[in-house]
Amino acid sequence: MKIDYCSDLHLDNALSGGPHGWLGGIDISGWKAGGEILVVTGDTAEHVEDMVDFLNETAKQYHHVVAVLGNHENGSTKKSIRENVHVLDWCPNLVTDIEGVRFIGACLSPDDAVQAAAIASAFSDEADAVVGLSHYPPTRQIAAVLGRDVSGACASLLDDYEIRIGKPTTWICGHLHLEFDTVIHGVRIASNPRGYRARRRDGSSWSGFRCIEVGR
Ligand SMILES: [Fe+2]
Ligand SMILES: [Fe+2]
């Protein structure tokens, strides 16, 4: 399965927060990277209503869109969500299974021990592949990899839990506004943030979705 992924699109950055009602009109065709599934790991917009607009519209160009909430996504929505859009924070047990691949995740704030325990308990060895998703990185060891003091902005799920059965093969996260693709605790952990106005924290520019292959 090929997965396009991104985070921290911050499509309405510099605005004071929605709902604005126009994020569904954003043209993503130039961002696509060849995956049939799109993963969006949080901070898409300032309001969940705008996030849902964007995910619903983007899902017309993918088999499925799987997302988690970021710390910026505030408010609530009564909008209907397309059947091929899966916001894991709102899914039973924080899980959705798609074509033999199990996606597990949520925002995973560093101080949310309950959510960390729920994610850890959702891992299964029955799927072809298990993909973890979170807005906050799932390990504090990312700080050493990046050479930056970011551990306070990271959760410690992969540090705290011995996930031997159904170990995630891949983890996609966001929040730091830094791009990386590394292996920690035997798990490939990747982040492809757009950042505020398409600029990351290290000054690099965002060029679109990245693609990763999991499972068969
Ligand atoms: Fe962000
Ligand atoms: Fe964030």
C-alpha cells in the first residue's frame, strides 16, 4: 500500500481561526505523490470544521484519507464526514482497518497518558502492517536524532510501552515543523510538515506530500 503523508498544513495560518468555509476549495493536485491513501497528522486548520471541509474534498482524490487532530484544531462540527475519511480520534478504539493495514492513532498530547495507553492497547498482530499516527511525535528520542531540544514537545509512547505483538512498522507524526524519516525502537518514524506558510522551522520549504510504502 502506498501512502501519501503530510502534517501541519496550517492552511489558515495568519487568520484568527475559522470556521472560514473555503478550505475545501484548496487545489491539492500539485501536492500528490502517488499514494492511494492520504495520511494527515494534525494542524490542518484552526477549526475542526475547516479541517473536515478539507479532508472531505481531498478524499475525492484518494481511496481513503486517514487523519488525526492537532493541537490547533479547536471547536466541534456537525458536518457529515465522507465514508472514506477516518479521523482516528473519533473512531472506535482509535483504529481503522483498510485493505489489510491497521491505522492506529490520535493527537497524543505528551501529557495524555490515557490516550497513550489506548493507542498501545490497539496494536494487533493480525494486520499485514500497522501504521501509527499521531500529531505529537511518539518518542522523546527524536530530540537526539534531530539534535534539537524538542523532547518536551514529544510523547513517550514508544519509550514507555513494550509493543512486541503487532509492533507498528511505520509511524507518521507532526507538530515539530521539522521534516525527518528515521528509525527508533525499530519503527520507521516520518514527518512531512508544511509549516506556517509552507516554511519549516529550519527554514526549508515544503514541496508537497511524500509517499511511503507499507505492507504488501
Ligand atoms: Fe503545527
Ligand atoms: Fe502542533
